[in-house]
Amino acid sequence: AVAGQATHGPNFGRAIFSRQVVLKQALLPGQVRAMSYDVDEEYPNLQPTPPPGYVRGTTIEEDMANDPYAPHKENMKKAKEWIKENIKPGMSRQEMMDMADEAMRKFIPPMRSFEAIMHDFANEDAILKESRRWKSDHAKEVAMKKIPVLDELGRAHAVGKRKEATARIYVSKGTGNVFVNKKLLVDYFRRHTLRDEVFRPFQVTGQPCNFDAWCIVEGGGLSAQAQAIKLAGARALQAFDPEYRSTFKRLKMLTQDDRRVERKKPGQPKARKKFQWVKR
């Protein structure tokens, strides 16, 4: 296929009786043209763009060292020299085509088989899968190191944040008592929705009355405080059974919500609200 491209270029008809043009048209098109980008004043339209990362050196040696296509250019040079030595005036078109084919076979490396290329792609896919698996296992190892450990009193400590609220919680085995800032849960949070928010991680474990919790929360409003306590409680409960982690992850109870209130803009009453505008 490469030889056919080389001997049936658009300018081949004018190159039959020209020795110099035969050298250029027989080897530059096709595969070899993509490998060579030397400046050619006679055929500027045959010169492709240099590859990415190519840096031209100040000397020929540096230029060849920086050029990823240097081996192909060397093969091209040998093929041209061989044709110059063997070409004879008055050769027929078929003889020149046979000579170009022989130069291709002698000096230009053949293209790899389709099976070999697909084998490389399969290897790349296997490498990517192995890399993803390793990253997943590494992420799990890092996450397991973040799981709290029980102290000498059998308590697990964790911190949770939401908006401007920060909650610190201590969880231990008990009878289901929850204290928030030295108050019972029902006395600190009057709304049932906020109580359910705080008690949600304990309900997910299936043993809500087997744990006691002491919370210290500051900043933010009641809703933000309840969500901060929920996050801290879910983090702390992992210390009692690592299997809780998969359930909490599935319910997105270990993901911190980083959303904040959008700031007020100058010339506006609120973050997005605009003053009433009258054209006239």
C-alpha cells in the first residue's frame, strides 16, 4: 500500500523522465511523507507539521537528538542513496516502480500487523483497568485510616461542619441518650425535623438505642447545627463497626455539604434579588 502511494502520486506523470523528481515523488508521499518534515523549497506542499514536543537544536547533532523521527529520516536517506546508485537513464515506468518498491522493502520498516496493534490496545486497556483498581484500593486504604478509633473510655470522637456551624461529638455504648450543649436533644431542638436529622445516623445502624452521644456545637443556625451533628455522628459510628461505612456512603451521610450562603451584591437588596426597575 505504501509503495502504491509512492508511485501513483499526483505528480508522477511529470516525473517519469526526471531523475531528481522520481527520488522525491517515489519516497516522500504516503507513510514516509508523514515521517519527514525537512524544509523543501521545490515541494513545500509535501511538508507536514512537526510533531508536538519537537525542539529544534542549535546544531545538527542536537537537532537529531531532539527529533523523534530521526531513525525514519536516516532510513529515508539510505533509500535515496541506494536509488541514486542504481537508477539509470531511460528506465521505463515499470522499472522505476519496481525500484521504488525494492527501496521500500530494503530500507523502510514495514507497518505492524493489525493483530499486533490491537494486542497493544488490549494491553493498554488492561493497564488502565489495573491502574483504576489500584487507585480505588488506595482510596479505600486512605479512607480506612480516617476512621476514628475508640479511646480508653470506649468513646469515638468526630467533627462535622455545615455552613458556619461546627459540631464535635463523642459517641459510646449506652441507652440512646443524646445531649447537645449540655441539654437533651428534645430540649435543644424544638422541631421534629431537626431531631430526626440528628438521630438519622443512629437509626441507620439498626440499633438506635444502643449508643449515647454528647455534642458540642457552635456557630450557624439550628438547621446547620443539626446537619453538622448528623455528619459528625455518622463519622464517629464507623469506629464501632467498619461495615457501617458502606451504608453511610450509599446514603451520602459521610459527604460534607460545602455550600455556603451567597454574598449580597452592591446595588442589589440580596444576592440575586434586584430592585424594581422602571423605564420612565
